[in-house]
Amino acid sequence: MNFKSLSIPSVVERYNQPLINVVSDPEKCIQLYEAGAGYLIGDLALTQGYAPYRNLNSSPAEADYQLLAKAGLLMASGAKSGELVLTTGFPYTTYELYKQQAIDFFTPRDIFIEFNADTYSSNAHKRIQLTVRHVEVMPEILGCIMAVRKGLKQQGNFFIVSLGYGTCETGLSMDTGLITRTCMSVSGLRYAVNNLHAELSKSYNLGMKNEHMVNQSFQNGKIVLDRKRKDLIDIRRNHLANYYDEILSPTLKKAFIDSDFEKADTLYLVGGGAKYAELVDCFKNEFDGVLDIVVPDTAENMASLGYCLRSAQWCGPGHSNQAVGLDIGNAYTVVSQVHQQMELANTYEEAQVLNHSL
């Protein structure tokens, strides 16, 4: 399956000054305007801003969610007006609470996005209009499962754990559907990042480094403090091991019982946390001889890819290029699109039937 995915850090910062002489890829130079105010989004907020932020698990009614959503749609459209079919989602803990709010935000159908079209020389404002032909909101874990089943062509039963920044989601996917008893949503990698933040703050002045900025250092495995470079690899390994022992392992013991292991022998690890080899090793050690641990190459994009596949089912023949999967995560916002025309379920009825096979 041929997809393309773009991602930006899920941070914003209000910034009303003219921004010029900034050159990079378009997704790294996003400045939006809302109600007359300017906002730096993603990489631009991290490089040009002072204290980029995002409220964790914010609702679609909040400004940061809406700005990140518009940034995602801007990337998906190539900064051009047009039509699209959209699928997005939320963790199990907030899905029911935020589902209708998200639908209400996206279903005016005509969404206007004002942005800085030239961060190099002129700070030129441009406005595009996107028409959302269809929008669907689904649980994040179902998006990941769809990416495994329809994208990776996985048959049979399997366990899945989505290691996100805000939450970790679990589930057992059967050919007959998802076993809801196994669906749990607990603290994500933020637990380890905040513990690292607390440890560093005891010995260093972190200044204006908020948790989103510390998370970037956590991922890179290094940080600059008091004008000195500090290696974080060993400290990170300890905090990830503690996160696994304190949060993940007890959760997995509750979510998956012995009879479940008679039904499936493979565990898919997805989400940004699956890219930490030391965390993957924790899973391998606990489930040695019981489960095969699989980390897809596109693990960090699986929710977005699943959403995109779902959108493609609603597009109809010859229009899968309009399909967009939008994952507005707490650490990264990921947009996935079909790179080539696809023939999936092409009618409303066929797409509905797939609900029962997820």
C-alpha cells in the first residue's frame, strides 16, 4: 500500500510579528492566522517561539486543537483549495466525550484557513477554502487495527498496544471484531518524560523548557543545560524501564488474561513509543516464548494511516486521492494520504460493513 505521511510537533505559540527570512520545507514553516492573531505551528513554534505549548488531550473546542487541525488540513491540501474526505480519532478515554465536538468542528464542510504563504520575503497572507465531503471520528485503537489489517494485510487474531505520548491504548483484535474487555487507556510516555523533567530540575535550571521541549530532548537522547551538553540515553533507559514496570506491565496483566493468549500469538507495538528500542525490549522480556513482538516500520504513523484507509473507503472510485487521515496527537500531529489511486470499499454500505471486521 502506497501512502505518504507528514508530521509536525503538536505545539503552537501566539506570534503576531511579521515572520520573514525563514526557509525550510513547507510543513516546517506553518504560521496560521485566526481572528486576526498569528500563531506559529509545529517546528516553527519550536525554532522561533519562546514557550510553545499544547494542552494535553485538549477538546476540539479549544484553540490549540483547532489550530493543529487546520495545520494538518493545510499540509494535506498542499495549501490549495479543494475537497477532501477526513477521518480522525481520539483515545478511548476521551472518544465518547469529544466525538461530537470534533464532528461539529469539521462539518461546517467549508473550512477557511488563513496562513503565511511566504515566510522568506514578504509575510504574504493567503486564504484557502477546503470542503469536507465526509468526516468520521473513531477510536484511535481502531485506526491502528485498521492499518495493521488493511495496510499490512495481517490476517487472524493479534494483540495491539499503541504507545502514545498522552495515553497508551491496548486491545485484542479478532477476525470477528475487537474484544472491548481488553481495551484500556492509561498514562502514555508523558509519565517518563515528566519524571525526567523532575529529575533534571533538581540539579539544573530548566528555565522556560516546558514538557514539550523536554520531550524533544528525550527523543534525541541529549539536552543542553547551563551551556553544557548532557547525554540522556542512560537516564532515558531508566525512566522508560520504570514506566514499563509501574504503568505498562500492570495494565497488560489486567487487559490480557491467559485465555487471550490461546487466541493470538502476535503483539503489534505502534505509536511513537514503539521507536524506543529499550522500551520494546521490555515487552520482549515479559512475553518471551508467549508472543512475537512486531514493530512496523511506520509504527509512529499507524493511527493516521488507519484513518486514511477509512477515508479511502468513503471516497468512491477514482477519488482516493481525497482521502485524509488526521491524527492530532499530544506529541505529534500526523497527516496521511494515499499516494496512488486505490480501490477499496467504494460505497457507503460497503464501508459500514467493515465496522464489524475491525
